[in-house]
Amino acid sequence: MNIEISTESLTNLCITADEYLYLYLLHKEAYDILSTLTLKVEAETLQTKGYLKLGQEISDHTVREPFYSHLESPFSQMWSELLAHFPLKVGSRVLRARDANAKANEKPRIRYEKYLSGNVGKHKEVIKALQTELDMRRGDDSLKFMQQLTTWVNNYTWEKYIGITNEQTDTPSRTTRQL
């Protein structure tokens, strides 16, 4: 793994190269690599600066937004947010790859980036529509029919759910009779 550390980032964040590497590896969940390194890190100081939330174990530590916002481009942050909301799988059906940079996510990522064109407002609208779709599908137990990420992005499926409120998603239950 190659990690580039900008001295400008170190200056802006007011941290050492060891602290940067520590936070970076925590953010990437590379605990195996982290355990092999000898780094001089004051975790409590990083928590005080707002870059880290300490947990019981190292795997419970959480890297906070003030640090990882320096790592990713604005689109990368939006893509990560979309993947955080989009289900990984339903039942035994896998809907997307776990890794945001996986080859399977490349086509939908490119398509989504082209759609957004850097517009944060569009992204927020998509996330809100995705939440509405998920709420509706959970309500009527149709989550198992959720499209895979590639199909969902290629078909602009979120457009069906834009402007729908929770009040509009409440549909009366269907009455069936036995003959």
C-alpha cells in the first residue's frame, strides 16, 4: 500500500506524519497493517482535536469527518454517502460491492458522477429519494425487490421517489379472501 502524505495537509490539520498515517489506516480499516507499525500517536490529543472518537478496542475507534474530509474529493464523499445508505444485500442477494472502489462499482460511480456534475443539491435529493424508497420497501416488505446498484443508477430510479412524503407512502393493506 502506498500512502502519499502532503506536508500541507499535516500543517492544515496540525498533526504529525505518524498521526496522519494512524488516522488514515484506521479510516481504511487496515488494522493488520496498523498492528505491524510502531507509530508515536497521542490518541487522546487526536480525540480532543476532533479527528478521532476512541472506542474500547482499536477496531472500535472512529475517524471523524474533520480528518477524512481532507482525504476525499467532494464527489468521493458523496459516493461514499450513497453507498452508506444503499443496502449491501437483501436476503442472500448482493446489491453492490462493499468496497467503494471495487471494479463492480466503477460503472455506477462514473454514471453517478456524470449525473451529479458536482451538484451537492442533486446528491441530497437522491439520498432523500433513496431513503423514501427504502422506507416504502421496508413498510410493505418489498425490500427483496430492490434493484442492484448498477441498475438503480443507470435507470435513475430515485426519480420515482422524489417529492413523495411519508404520508403519501402509507397505503391501505390489501384485503384477500379465501374461496
